[in-house]
Amino acid sequence: MKITVVGTGYVGLVSGTCFAETGNKVTCVDIDEKKVQKLANGTITIYEPGLEKLFQRNLKEERLIFTTDLAEGIKEADIIFLALPTPPGEDGSADLKYVLGVAEQIGKLLVGYKVIVNKSTVPVGTAQKVHNAIRKNYNGEFDVVSNPEFLREGVAVDDFMKPDRVVVGTSSERAKKLMSELYAPYVRQGNPVIFMDEPSAELTKYAANSFLATKITFMNEIARLCELLGADVDMVRKGIGTDERIGKRFLFPGIGYGGSCFPKDVQALVRSSHEVDYDFKILESVMQVNEDQKLHLLPKIKKYFNGNLVGKHFALWGLAFKPNTDDIREAPALYIIKALVGEGATVTAYDPEAMPNVKAQVNDIINYAETQYDALKEADALIIATEWNEFRTPEFEKIAAGLKSKVIFDGRNVFDLQHMESLGFHYESVGRKPITK
């Protein structure tokens, strides 16, 4: 099958590469000439475990090609995917200018029947808006389908190749047949392709991410309560996670969620609810709690240093919003950095993948280390903001030697309490008793 993917951001590049991996010929279109040139020359532009191997293989086999020419890109396509950014506007609503702008261009270029698929995360009603935008310039046959992505950064290749489910919103039997054929190789193990109407498919994506964000936020609230009541959130997590109605995933407390999806999607769903005069009280609270949670460590840090951080120097491990990605969008680490610098402190940070992105965003307001242990030099304390695997079993003697004092503030509950106590660290985490020297 011949596929076109418009947009080579995270979703577009993962989707295009994975479609090519099952034998489809995929043309990826982007207006960014420098990015297209890099990709065409074999330089991958995002970090995602497992993606580069597939990217290089399909580029070599000429199943994956890149162009800035939309007309050329869609000419022979059976299916055109729109994987374009939908950034939040000032009021929290999803900005559809890129999606609708490309839809109008496609309408001027179409010749013959094609399926146009919204892969971007878009509010209810967007499929109809895309249909109307295309129809302005094209009177022939076409279908617009909603096919939201459910990719988790860090495991996106597995999520795409072996999906829990594929959601397709369409009322067209012709489009349904094509989409079934396209996704057949990915659901061979029996996971479903779920067909539904377009508005339901659009809402499904927002509902899924908002529910997961709510689950995380609930555990962060439980963690705060544990600190006040003397309970251990790890024990509570295990106690409720074994209930199959609740499940074990997304129950780990920490310093809030970030990334490209949860903050934007929760905000957009709240905005959509306002547009129909509905007050989505739970999600309003989720957003507020998450904002507070990003700085949950700051009062602990200030209390330890008697309320004064002027002249203090901190080592910070982890800048990405989660491990196994270089994505720093809404990363709690950035909020912590801003707060510490605002209090007169200095920071040296280390992250395996995200430092170039942070440098581009905050430049030189902090320092950067080549290794996790280099970041510790002359620091008054270590702060852990992202739970990269390499942080889980460090050489604690190196940590002790690098820091001025054996003090750790852990925003991801990476270390065992008893172990930290036996090593003589002052150790504070989230929802668990502090280990004090």
C-alpha cells in the first residue's frame, strides 16, 4: 500500500517508519527543508529506542522517502495521514491551523479517491472541519478518518508494532476496508481494530490520556497524604495495584506528569467541555494538583537549608519528562531549575539524552555535566527528577565523595529507604518517610 505521512515530528516519524516496516511504501512530507534533508540523508531527528534501526533499514530499502513537495508526496498515495502539531492556544484549546491549512492544500491537489486520516490529537468535530476544508477545493470522492495514536514515548515502536488496540473513526465502508487492510499486520495476535464514529474516536484519545493523568495525580495526592499521616505510598500502591479493577500501571507517585500529550490533552478536553457549558471538575483539579506537584520537592529542600538557598549548589539528575526520551516539554525538572535559580541557587545537570534540548531552551542559566557523577562535584545536595535506569543502582560511594554532604532529594522514589538509611544519607522522597541523619 502507498502511504503519505504529512509531518515528520514524533508521531509522524514513528508512524511512517513503522508503516514502512510492514512493506508499505511511505512518503513523509514536511515543510522544514533542513529536517527533510537530514532524514533523507539518514540522520534521525528524534530519540526513540528501537526506531533508528527500522528507520535505516527502510530508508535503505527505499520504502521510506522524504520530501518537501506535498503535491508529489500525495500523488500516488492510497492513504494520507495528517501528523501535524496541534499546540494549545492561549485559552487551552487545540490550535488546528496546521491541520486545516494542510487540508485545504490537499483539496487543491486531489485527483481521485483517497482516505485522509487525522493522526494528530484533535478535538471532537475536527474530522468534519477537515472534510469541509478539503471540500472547498475538491468535488470528487474522498473520506476523512479519525485514527488517534496511543504511543508512549520510550516504547513507541513496540506500541505501534504491537498495539493494545487500534481506534478508527469512520462512517465509510470503503475507508473501513482500506484501514483494515493497512492495520492487519499489526493486529495478527488478536488485538482489536475498533471501528466507531468519528467524534467518538476523537474523544477516545483525550479520554484515555486524561484518565491516565488523573490516575497519576490521584497517587500524587495519596503520596502527599502519606507524608502527613506517616504512611508509605509504596505499600499503598502495592495494596491497591493488585486489585485487577485498578491495575498496577500509572500508580507511581512523583513530581508530576509532563511531556507532549498529558498536559496538552487534559487542557484541551477541559476547554472542549467549556465550549458546551460543562464544568469538568475532576480535570480542573488534575491540572492544578499537577502544577503544584512539580515543585513538591522545593519546600523540603528549603526546609533542610533553613529557608535560604542563596549560594547553594545542586546536582540535578534527569531533565527529560520521563526516561528513554529526549522530550523536555512540560518536564518537572525545568520547573525545579527555574525555582532554584530564582531562590539564588546554582545547578549542574546531567541527562543521558535531553541536555541538548535543555541547552537550546534555557541556555546557560545552569551548567551541564558529561556524566552523572561529574554533576555532583561540590554540590550541596543531589536532586533526582527523572528515573533513568542508570540512576537506579549508582555507585553510592561516588555520590558521597562528590557531594559536600550526603543529601538526596528524590522526586521519583528511585532508591530503597532502608538502603539509604544504612548508607547514612539524608534522603527525602515522595510519599515516604524521610531518612534523616
